[in-house]
Amino acid sequence: MKMAAGILLLICIGSLVAVAMALIFGGPSRPAAMKDINAPFRAVDYRDLPKLSHYPARDGSRLAYRRYPPASDTAKGSVVLLHGSAGNSATLHSLAKAHAEAGFMTYALDVRGHGASGTKGDIAYIGQLEDDLEDFLAAIDPVRPRTLVGFSSGGGFALRVAGSRRQQLFDHYLLLAPFVSQEAPTHRPDSGGWTRVGLPRYITLALLNRLSIDAFNHLPVMHYALNDDAASSLTPVYSFNLAQNYRPKPDYRATLKAVDCPMRVLVGQDDQIFRAEQFEPVFQGAGHDVPVRRLTGIDHIGLILDTGAIETIVTETQALNTRGSCQR
């Protein structure tokens, strides 16, 4: 009995040491900067970038967004834009302007943990981003019909919302090269070089969360391939909380099947972050019609910067605007 108790004690001590080592030393390293992700934004004209506005969140924070009034006297509806991983509202300036010029009341958010919203790279709990989005709509009350447009990780978060009990906050969803899951066939290893995950820490935190231990969720687990200039203004590192929240829930298939709102997907044929040809089979698994369109000659960042791609996105938004709303 004493020997068995001693062995059990050693196993427990060894497990605790392994957990501590993973938490302390298992974080992400910095990947080499991806030129074709960083460089294209240098050509964007930001001289007419709207100033930041703010709305109150339920925790007392003032979160940031940019407002783009419609060119027409009467708005056709409203569009809420969600930026990609590491980004902020300014990265969607070209896309936001195009929607406003097409007659939509348009808002580009600094999602909490990015830009001028909260602490860079971190949030308080998994689920806070949904609460923030609900608070934004309550404070601003965008005109209906409402379309949520998300790019990359923002597209993954839009999918998370669309497959949740909050899906009726919007009438339509447009996903632009969305992150679906590291287990989905759309995934490339390290997102094509864009991300570096601290797997020992990430896996350890995921296991601890299953035991309802979330005290270490503020530790960084993901590093993005930003250059030095971009890293100073964007968000190069995500905590476990932010990495888990700004994406679909782990069972992405269940999320897809829970979507009861009109949804469309656009991706560049030359996307270097995701496997463009795999989006059709993934979204066919939703069990209902989710049109997927691949744009020839467009890569990941080109989807939100190329003039032709932006025109196509606005056309897709207009098409969604003519359809019905959520079924539930």
C-alpha cells in the first residue's frame, strides 16, 4: 500500500511539473514576417479614414469602431465588418468605403483585444466577444437588414455567431476566407506560415479548461507573422482566451448545421493561408445551401484590398440583402 501511494505521489508530482513546464516554457515563438501579408497594406490610402467612435460594453469598457455613413440619403441596410487576426478596423477601410458608397450604413469594429479596444492580445473570458457584439448592437442599433461580414479569423467568429443562439442579431452573414478549424480540410499547417502556435502551452490550457481551471488563460499561445512596423500598431500575439474566442467553436460541423440564416462564402483562388478548393466541401456539410465562390487571381489579403474583389464582395452583400432573414 505504501509503495502504491508513493508511486501515485510521484505520478502527481511529475504531472504537476509537466504542466508547469508547459505553461512556463511552452509558449509560441515568433514566425518570420510574411511579406505578402504585410506589404499590400502600404498601398492603401488612409487619408479619409474616419476617426474612432466608441460604445459602452457591459463591463464598463469603451470599445472602438469606425462609422461609414451611406452615400445615399436612405440606407439599404447596415453592414458590420470584422477584421482578420492581428488586425483592426483600419485594415478594412477599403472594404468599408465600398459598402458605404453602395448605400449601406457601415461599421468597422476594433474587436476587443485589438486596436483601441481593451488590452491588446487578450480578453477577460471566452465568450466576451459575443457579449461585446451584442452590446454594440444594443448601443448603436444599426438599421435592418443587418449583414455581418467577417474576414479570415473575423469570418470564423462570424460563423461562431451565426451558429449560436444569438444568430438572429443579424439577418445575413458573409464570410470572407474564414478560419474554420485547424481540423478542417481548409487548414494549412501553420496557416501557410502566418501563425506559430505554442502547442505545449495550448494543449495544456485546453486540458485545464476541461477541468474548469482557467486561471492561466491570459498566457500567450499564438504569434502572427507581422513585420516590426505592423507589430507596433496591430496585435502580434493572442492569449488562450482570445485565440479560443475569435474563431468558431471547436465542433465546427455542429456550428455549421446550427446556422439558420442566409450565408455566403468568398475566398481567393490563390489564398496562401487556407486551401481555397476545400471550402465547398466543408460548407456543403452544413446540410443547407451556403454558396461558396472562389475568385480567380486573388490571394488572402487581396480579397479585402483588390478593387475587383471588393466589388464582388459588395455585390454578394447586395444579393444577401434581397433574401429573407433567419428562420428561427
